[in-house]
Amino acid sequence: MNGAKIVLISLLISMYFHQYINFDISIHIGFSFILLGMFYILSLRTKEQRIAYENSLVQSTRLKLELLKKSIQPHFLMNTLTSLIDWVEEAPDKGVLFIEALAIEFDLLNQFENETLIPISQEIELCKSHISIMKYRKEIDYVWEDEGIDKNVKQVIPPAVIHTLLENSITHCLPSYKNILRFKLIANTTKEKQEYTFLTFGKIRNKQKNTSDGTGFKYIKARLTESYGKNWAFTSETANYGWKNTITIQK
């Protein structure tokens, strides 16, 4: 164990003084060495805790910055604003709806900035606002479905995790038919675990490309580790209907 050697040395020194010095004196000297050893171990543990705390602050700050970067990616803003100009010129009424959807997404991301966990209902709201934006940008009919969402049960998740999976699906998948790309979130809650399955029904752009080390997946894993330590599992794989992502959180 960490610190065991120091304790052993302290006890051996106490035994040495006990053998060669008067008992009344040796017991005070022995206890003094033992206490010094215990204080030294305590100082080491305090230092470890301080370092761990500082690292957690750095990690938390980094994740907040990642969340902020997700909302202000230059290429996302440029493409969105270009589409917005076209919609305002061609169909002002739809351009207004486009602006409202964009405002809702930025407002939600701003609300989540300092949160480590949010209700799944708010995450779904964020995903729906993103779908509304992408409908105008890409002129594809994105359809959202969810199952197993219970407002009476505590169902939480780190912010923008499902949103990141949605972004990946929009980037790497094409509509399967009739210009429709469908998404489905399934929540399964038990006493032992909370499981979220995110399905994408469409065609994979490039099945050979490995996305497991992408920025999006790194963000998801970092967020899950921040909130749940090692008590989680995340899988992402292709399926005959498109793509399947599963997040399992042990309670």
C-alpha cells in the first residue's frame, strides 16, 4: 500500500529505541516518529487530492470550451449564414423561422455551459433545434423520434452528447429514400443502469472511414468520464439500416 514503507520504518525505529532506552523515554520518542510518519503520509495524500482537484478544474474548463466551440465552429456559422441569406431573400417567412431555430440552439447551448448533467428532455430539445437548422441548410427532411422518455423518472446525460451523435449522423449519413433521414433515441431505465440508444436510418457515406478517434467521440468519452468515472460504456457501429450508437451508464 502507498505509505506502508513509511509506517514500517516508523515502527522499526520505535522498536529500536524501546530496546536500548528507558521505557518512559522510548515510548515518547517512538510515538513521535510514528506521528511524523502519519503526518508525512497525510501531506502526500493532501497533495494528491489537490492535484486531482486542479486537474478536474482543467478538465471541466476544457469541456466547457469544447461545448462553446461546438456552437461557434467557423465552417458551421459560415454555411448557416450563407443559407440564411438565401432563405431571407427567397422566402422571408421561412427565413424568420430559420433565425428562430438558430437562436434557440445558441440559447440552449449557453444554458448548458456550466452544467455537467442535464435532463434528457433538454438534450432532446437541443437536438430538435439543430434538426430545424439543418433542414433549412441542406433541404433534407430530418425526422426525430424518441421512445422511453419518462418525465417522472430521473433521466440525465452530459450536455450535447446526443447532439454530437446527431451531428455525426448528419455529416456521415445520406437520406435512405424520399429525401428523408430519420433518427430515433431510445431510453431504457432500470435499477442497475441507464441506457441510451441512438439510431440513424440512412445510407453511410463512407463505411471504410474510422470515426472512433474523431473529435466528437473524444468529447463524448471525456464528458462521460467527467460525470461517471469508469461506470459507463459507449459503442458505435454500422447496421443494415444505417448507424447505431449505445451509451450505457451503470448506477
